[in-house]
Amino acid sequence: MAELVAVIASTHHPFYYRASTATGADRPPFADEWVRKIEAFRATLTRARPDVLVMVGSDHFHQLWLDNMPQFLVGKAPFYDANFYNEEREFGLPKMLLKGHEELSAHVLRAGLDAGFDLAFSNELRIDHSITCPIITLRPEADLPIVPVYTNIFAPPLPQPKRFVQLGAALREIIESWPSDQRVAVIGTGHLSLELGGPRQFGPHGPDPDFDRRAVAWIAGGDIEECLAEVSLESLHAPGNATHGFMDFMLMMGVAGEGRKADYVDTLDLFHTMEAYFAWYPGGQNGEPA
């Protein structure tokens, strides 16, 4: 059977690419520290030596809109065009073409349906920065095939937080039941406290540092039970108007497992958000049997 060799979760800041490649007067003062942290984070995936990446993210109203908004969607295309014009214009993100893994996509879709998740699918999915940002930070060669899994964190009615955790746990079982000798890493990106277009967007840190502190502790400690006790669709409005993206972190906690402490934790306070980076190795620190 396939081996789950790494579970990796992070925020997805679209300005990283531009900040990390800028030079001279255009290079922001925090860029060097950010690059150092990303290079250390990148090693968490490299040491796991994956063959294929399952990528969990959320479409930012680029391809999916209110006329047809799936709650959970699996991409099953042979290739994925990536990044949209506004992402190129505003963030400097490059156009990308990522290879898909049709066999694993089909397995995730079939097994997910059989496990009670009414997953949507797309053979013509184009992906945005929720998936390309972790490709840029973790695997800039973009040489591994991917299986995109999109969640709805933007367009109410949203799934309950516990459903994200349940899908994460199911995703792990599905991957480990895939009849293959491939090494699989699951990479998911979300948000901590985040405000978009509101009065708290451009502060010296994220809009709710207390929530960020508690959220990092839940994730790092694998405390799914406490997280579910405190987080609801209603409560996520308070830390910032885009904080529902934290539910993608909860999905990744579901993949890692209840009580499973992260093997790698790092954070960085930026001008309007806290960046956070986590990794778990189900088989041991280097992706080898414990």
C-alpha cells in the first residue's frame, strides 16, 4: 500500500514570491528572515522524499463562484494550469503548469464517496495561490504530480469545522489504502486570524494575536478536541473576516491525528498576518519507519 510520509500545513501568503525575489530598494526589510524560514521549512518536505503530493486548498473565487460552489472538490485532470491574471498582476506570481496524478485522484474520489463524503470533481480545474504558494515555498521545482483537494471556506453555507477534521482523517485512511508503492505527502494551507478589506487588515501583526497564539498551540499539540470545543462557524468571524480559512488547518490536524504533536513548528509575524509552518512525519522524523 501507499505510504503517507509527511503531513505539512502552512499559511499561504501570496506576496512571498515577490518579496523573496525582489532586490535593492524593492526588497522589503523582512524578506531575508522570511526566506531563511521558508528554506528551513522546505527541508521538511525534501527529507520525506515524496513521489506525489495531495494538495489541500481553497479557491479564492477564481474558478468557483456562487453559481456552482462545491463544499469539497477533487481535481482529476492530467495537468493543471495555475495562477490567474490578478495573481500575476498583484502578487507577481508566475504562470505554472502542474502535472496531475489521475490514478490517485480517482482513488481519493471513489474511496471518499464510499466513506460518506459527497465529493465533487473536476477534469478542468485551474488552481490558484492556495496551492501554488506551497509549491513555490516547498517544492519550487514543481516536478511532482499533485492531487488538488479544494474546500469551501468562503461562500456560506460552509461545512462545520468538525467536517473538515473528519475529511482529514478519512483522507489519511484513503491514502493508506491506495494499492501502490508510492510515497505520498499531504500539504494543506489555510489562515490564522485574517482580515481582508476590513479596518484591521494592515496592522503590525494579524488582527487577533490571541487567536493566533491559541491556534498555533492547538495545531502544534494536535489538540483537536479542544480546538473543536472553541471553534465554530460563528466564532471564526471574531478574529477577522477571512479567518474561516483556519478550517483547512483543522483538516490537516485530522490527517495528522488526534493528540499527534507536530514534529516541526515555526512562525513569523508579518505586517498584517502571522505566518505559520507545521510538519508531521507519520513514520518517524525522516519519513522512515519509527
